[in-house]
Amino acid sequence: LKDQLAANRDQPAVTSDGQSLELLANINSAADARAAVAMGASGVGLFRTEYIYLTHPDIPDEEEQLAAYREVIAASPAKTVTIRTLDIGGDKTVPYLGHTHQEANPFMGWRSIRLSFEHPEFFTTQLRAILRAAADIQPGEGRVRLMFPMITTIEEVRKVRAMVHKASEQLKADGKAQGAVQLGMMLEVPAAAISINDMLPLVDFVSIGSNDLVQYLMAADRDNPKVSHLCQPLAPPVLRVLANVIKACNKAGKPLTLCGEMAGQPRAFVLLFAMGLRSFSMSPAFIPSMKELAAHLSEPIAKQILRRAMTLRTTASVKRFMAEELGKIA
Ligand code: PEP
Ligand code: MG
């Protein structure tokens, strides 16, 4: 198995009909970035910065954050990293940012970018540290992208852009080096999926956060086993929304990744590929098997499977059908 892993690690992800796929890793730390290299990821599609904060007793200052981002960039495959700003709240809280009392609906409450907006000085510190860390990338060497979680409205996209611009101007005035970064949004709130065409002109790239998108579409908590039968990425309404978003991004020529758990699940992977997705970000451990699956996939066959799957009306029938089809592919 080790030999097989090593052989497959250096192979690009290509389908049987020659289409190149981008298989990226989701990471929490520099150690995970090294695992991403070992598993053959071509880059990091989601660096969850929460862990820098959760493992720190108070707000990490700009220099501490800069050191953490630099370490992750240096350890990542091809120095290619999409860094997501703090996505705290919901299931994860940090008392020093004002999370002192329990909210009645934490996943629909004061989390993520909403919290960052209420702490502009702290948010700006994170933006400055990321822009400075991006200066480590030499031309032609890699890529740092900056991504914002839980984007719900167009005003929020405008606001983050303005804040990044301001942080960048500050750095210039301070004489600090900074790198060029692309700005993108996570698409994980149904409202954003519905307004995707209005949001696309304002962002450089999009990444679908299917873990949250599914829980919000189905109104079923992603962490509550009592409703896990509802929180299903293969539910027909979820598939319809995903197909629309992928189509809209491809039509507009905007780079699109999906970085939720379903990116590493074979049944979902086939359907997403057929919908036109070409970039998948997942736990490093799933990358070798998705590369293997990709090698057995072709677009015409995947599209045929998708057409049939989209006619099915229940999650159970989609799951059953996909299990049968996967049996034929791999
Ligand atoms: C998601 O919501 O799908 C996602 C990738 O982000 P997180 O799991 O950190 O919320
Ligand atoms: Mg999310």
C-alpha cells in the first residue's frame, strides 16, 4: 500500500478521457500541510485559521499570525494555499472575542464573517498578517488566496474588499512588504447560492462550503445525529442547487472549488465532476482514492449517470443508484 501511495502521489489527477482535475487539501495546521504533500495534493484549497486562535490563550498578534501563515505556506504543496479568515462561532467559540454567552441558534447567529465585522481591528490584524505572509511567494512559485466564510449578502462582499484595500494601504504606509492575493468567497449560505450571478463580478473565485450549505438548505444541524438523515449532500434539492452554482461559475469563467466533506466521497465526487466541477478540496487522507477514482471516470459516462440521478426524487434512491453505478466504475 505504501508503494502504491508513493507511486500515485506524484501522478497528476486525470480522468480516463484526459481531463485534469485539481485535488487540493483541507488543513488546520502546518503539520496537516505536510500530510497534504505526502498524500499527493497539488495545493491547499482550505486552510482553516481557527486553530491558530483556538490554541492561543488570547488574540494572537500580527507577528504571531504572520509566523503561523508563513509556516503553513512554506509547508504546503507547491506553496499554493487558500487561507480562510476566522470562521469562529457555531460549534467553536473563543471567549476573548466576546463569545461569553450561549446563543439560542449559534449556527444562524453571530459567527464567522459576521463576528469579524464586529471586531474590525482584530479582523484587520488577520488581513495584514495574511497579506504580509503572501510576500513570501516569488513570481511563478505558488499562490496565496484569501477567502471569506459565510458570505450572505453583496454588501458583505463589498465590505471585505474595502477592508482588504485599507489593510493593504496601511501596510504600504508602514513600509511592510505584501504579496498580491486573489479574493474569494465561500458559498455556503442558500441566499448566496440564489444570488450567485450578482456576486460573481465582485469576487476572483468561489469555494462551495457544502457542509454548511447542506445544513442550511435542509434546515438540519450538521452535528446533530438526530437529524443526520436530513443533512445529506445527495439529497435531490441539494444536487439541484450545486448544479446551478457550478453552471453559473463555469459560465462566468470564475474559478470554483468545493471544499466540504462531499468532495472526498466517491458518489458525490462523480456527480460533481459530471456537473462540471474540476477542483475538489478534501481531507488529505482521501486524495489517493479520489485520484484512483478519477482515473476510472470519463465525462460522457459521468454525465449519463448524472442525468439519471437528477430524475430521482429521494435521497435514498440517489444513494442506491450511485452505489450501483460506482460498482460498475471502479
Ligand atoms: C463547509 O462548510 O463545507 C466548510 C468547508 O467549512 P467548515 O466545515 O469549516 O464550516
Ligand atoms: Mg463552513
